[in-house]
Amino acid sequence: MTTRSDPFERLRRLELGARISDVLAGGTGWRTIAAKELADDLLSIRFGVVLIIVALAAVGTVYFSSAYISSVASDASGSPSLFLRLFTVTGDQLPFPFFGLVGFLLPLVGIAFGFDAINSERAQGTLPRLLAQPIHRDDVVNGKFAAGLAVIALIVTAVTAFVAAFGLVRLGITPTGSEVLRIVAWLIVSIVYVGFWLAFASLCSVVLRRAATSALVAFGVWLALSLFFSILASLVAGVLAPAPTGSSSDQVVANAQVEQTLLELSPMTLYQEATVALLDPSVRTVGVVLPSQTDRAVVSTLSIDQSLLVVWPQAVAIVALTVICFAVEYVVFMRQEVRA
């Protein structure tokens, strides 16, 4: 006996079969959208402005850092990480090193390329036309995210290569193989970190209809995590594990551990911890370290594989946050109604 639901069930099966065939054939829908978005981004004024701002900030930071390294190079000539100091040393004129600049400034790059990914198509009325093409709806989200991530990888890689070349010419120091591997590992973590902000900004563009509103929310979250989250973590730690004046050492340690746990809820803290351990071979652990533990530790440097073991939890956490943001964006967009 046939029922009225049979045609709909048959249609769903045909659509599922077409989707499986497309996946097995290596569906090109998202690749087409990614190629189009990548070409538009590379030729846009936004890309040029962002690249110039990041490059100028990187040049200024590295110039003063290299001047400081040159002044102390004779005393640190035997250091196995002299070239890496180009990324971690703070000059006299600037309050932060190069990796601090990346952690603070590059999230803006991810937000800049993601806050209007979907709502701009809605505002221009091109989203229904785009979905009318022989592509699947999820190809739009996948293609736009892939294009944005490719642009981010291009910017971060270009700036890092420029900094390394500048340091090589100015300092006359050739990096070792281990130092190159550390820079590459840090580069991958940085791309994933900025990819998190791209996914978050893209989520805002899907949930919020107006590009200005999504940009305001994304920049607001970035600003709150950059400036106010540490203050909030300190206040909450003072409530959960108070350590008033004259308290015992156990209370102070408990307060510091609670505060550190709260801070690690922020992707910025996770990225900073991973960066410090990757670019400084002498860092053996991250988080709260007691003076007694420091005194008992043997003064030595870690190999690249040991440093990767130290930062593995932070790297996995950043990847997990990125995947969660993208998954929520994917589900919300697939359930939204698209009207002509």
C-alpha cells in the first residue's frame, strides 16, 4: 500500500544519494565558491589595508627587537635560541614582542574577513541566487570559510617569513633546523588561532542579519577578552578562593590556580601559553609554577618534540574551539530560511 509520504521519502533518498555521489566524486561546489571568494579577497581593498597594517606593525616591532638583540648578542652568543629571540624579545621602545603583536592584532584579521561572510550576501540579495546554482547549501559555508582561512594563512606566513628574513639580514644569524621547526609549529598554531576568530565572526554573520551588528559583536568579544577577561578572572578567583593580605601560602597558591584555570577558558591565554613554550626552549611548563619547583628544576632546554608535548593541550583546545564555532555556524545556516 502506498502512502502520501512515499514521494517525499523518495525525494529525500534521491537527494541523499546525490549528496553521497557528490562526496565520493570529490564534490567541487565548495571549491568553486572558495576560489571565487579567494580571488575577491585578494583583489579587495580590505586585503591590502590589512596586510599593510600588519606588515608595518611587524616591521616596527622586529626593528626595535633586533636592535636590542644586537646589543646583547656578544653576551648571548652561546644561546641555542638566539634567533628565536627575534620573536620573543621586547625592545626598549615597545611594550610587547612580535608574538604579542600577533596575539593581539591578528584576531582582527580573522574578524575582518568573517563578519560579513553571509549577511552581506543577504543584504545584496545574492544568497538566493547563489543557492539556486547546482551546489549544496553547506558548500557556501565551507567555501567561504576555506577562502578566509587561506587568506589568513597567506598573511600570517608572509609576515612571519618577512620577519625571519629581516632578522637574518640584520642580525646575520642563521637559524638552526630546530629553530625552523619551532617557527613552523608556531606558524601552524597561529593560523589555527586566527581561524578561531574567523569562525566566530562567520558565526556572527550567520546569526545576525546586519553586517554592522555582527562586526560590533565580534569586535566587542575580542576587546572584552583582550582587556577585561583577566580582571574578571581575578575577581572570580578572589571569590572562589580568597587570598586576603596575610593569608597562608596554600591560600595564595589555590587562588593563583583558580585564576589560571579561569584564564585558560580564553583562547588568547591558550595561544600565549603555546607560543611561549614553542618559541622559548627553556620553558618547561606553563601555568602556575612554584619557586620550589623552579629551584629543583635542572637548567636545560627542551627539544622540539618535548615542547610540542608541553603545548599539546593548548593546541587541541584551540582546535576544539574553532571546530565548535564552525559547527554551530554550519548547523544554524543549514536551518535558516533563504527567501528570494
